[in-house]
Amino acid sequence: MFFPATSFGCLSCTFPICCSGVCLVLTLTMSVGKVPFLEAVNGSTVMLPCTYASCIGIKDLYFNWQYNDNGTMQKVCDAVIPTEDVVPDVKVFRERVEFIGKNHKNNISILIWNITFEDGGLYTCFGRNPKEKNKNHSAVFHLIVVDELRVVDNTLTIIIASAVGGAIAFLMAFMLLKNFTLFVLAKLEEKNKECLVSSSGIDNTENGLSGSKADSKPTPKKK
Ligand SMILES: *[C@@H]1O[C@H](CO)[C@@H](O)[C@H](O)[C@H]1NC(C)=O
Ligand SMILES: *[C@@H]1O[C@H](CO)[C@@H](O)[C@H](O)[C@H]1NC(C)=O
Ligand SMILES: *[C@@H]1O[C@H](CO)[C@@H](O)[C@H](O)[C@H]1NC(C)=O
Ligand SMILES: *[C@@H]1O[C@H](CO)[C@@H](O)[C@H](O)[C@H]1NC(C)=O
Ligand SMILES: *[C@@H]1O[C@H](CO)[C@@H](O)[C@H](O)[C@H]1NC(C)=O
């Protein structure tokens, strides 16, 4: 059974949840979620997700969102967050943008209302924490604006991941089932042998039980 064991080892390293383990990361981390892109229809309203995490805590964390306009970074919004769970005063530089994260649980997500094709592209969620020597941290989110929603692309990675997981689970289930079946068959065989031995020895079918009530006479008919 070495195959499933090694596979599980590999899987746990490729899953982002396991490897970027929240409190093993000591520096500031910016995260745009497990799926760093979104395909949305023009005219819809989308959220660009971003959260930050820091084990040493934050003080006057500076953050912004930037839009990569063909190589030049345009600031979308920015603010300084004094401490965690304080709603910061966010300056917005781009139209139809709203700061909805409100720094609630380190949430600095933004909303873009009524997106157009010009809104499509790469957005960077940037953070800098003075508590850790002003090092820069960022995460990039890709907004793809489409005419009609095509669902397939978005779920592809999830499908692959679950397919791999499913295949392994299936394999394990199959192996367990196989072993179990073999076990049951062996047991049955054992039992059959026992049965054969015991039934051949004693034969205690009692005669005389059947036909004991044979003396019920039909009522005689008088003429
Ligand atoms: C999306 O774009 C298409 C083509 O430019 C346009 O015909 C359509 O009205 C747009 N839809 C919305 C909801 O803006
Ligand atoms: C992007 O930049 C390249 C060269 O820097 C230029 O040729 C192209 O027209 C630009 N595209 C847009 C949409 O501005
Ligand atoms: C988005 O579009 C709707 C309907 O077209 C409009 O009522 C609303 O004001 C727009 N919102 C923004 C923030 O532009
Ligand atoms: C961030 O806040 C928005 C708006 O309240 C919410 O929709 C979103 O789920 C939050 N994201 C996280 C990671 O908590
Ligand atoms: C951090 O980002 C700022 C711009 O926001 C830049 O001026 C500075 O050089 C960057 N520092 C490092 C170490 O990359």
C-alpha cells in the first residue's frame, strides 16, 4: 500500500492551505484567496478579495490596490490601518470602486461596480507593515471581463484537484474492498469446511413427526 501513502504526502504539499499554514508564516502575508482570478460578465459588479495576516501584529499598516495598466501601476485606492479591526479612512482613485472589506477580520477587499472591458486585467493588493522593517508584500488578482459567462475555466483547477483526490480515494476504497472480499471469501470457505464436517457426522432428522395426524376420518355418510 505504498502508493496511496506517497500520494497523500505530495498532495498535502501542493495544497496551498497546508503549506502556507497561517501561523507558520511570521511575516506579513497578503492573500487574494485560493483562486486568484475571476471571470465576470461586463456590466456585473465584482469583488476583488484580499486579506492580510501577520503573526507579530500590525501597526500603521499601509495598503493599497493597484491596477496594472499595460505596465504602469495605477493606484486604485489606499489607506493606513492603525490597528486591526479599525475601519480605515480609504482614499479611492478609480471610479466605481468601493472599499467593502472594512478591515473586518483583516479584510481589505474592494468592489467594482458595473465593470467594463477596460476594468479587466491585473490588480495588485499591496501591504507594508512598519513593524517588520517596511518590507513590501503583495498578491495579484486577475479580473477577466467576458461577454458571456464561461464557467469551465474557473472550476478547472478544482476539478483536477478533486479528480486526483477522488482517484486515490477510489483506489484505496478498491484495495480495502478487495482485501475485505478476500477476507470474507476465506472466512466463508473456512466456515463451509466446518459445516461440511459437522453436517456429515450427525444426521438428526426425526421420523414420525410427519403423518402422525393421519387418523382424521371423513364423516361417514348415511343413506
Ligand atoms: C457587454 O458588452 C457587449 C458588447 O460590447 C454589449 O453589447 C452589452 O450591452 C454589454 N453588456 C452590459 C451588461 O453592459
Ligand atoms: C501597451 O503597451 C504597448 C507598448 O508598450 C503598446 O504597443 C500597446 O498599444 C499598449 N496597449 C494599450 C492597450 O495601451
Ligand atoms: C451601476 O449600474 C446601475 C444600473 O445601470 C446604476 O443604477 C448604478 O448607479 C451603477 N452604479 C455605479 C456605482 O456606477
Ligand atoms: C470580505 O468582506 C466581504 C464584504 O463584507 C465579504 O463578502 C467577503 O467574504 C470577506 N472576505 C473574507 C475572506 O472574509
Ligand atoms: C516597496 O514599495 C515602494 C513603493 O510602494 C518602493 O518605493 C520601495 O522601493 C519598495 N521597497 C522594496 C524593498 O522593494
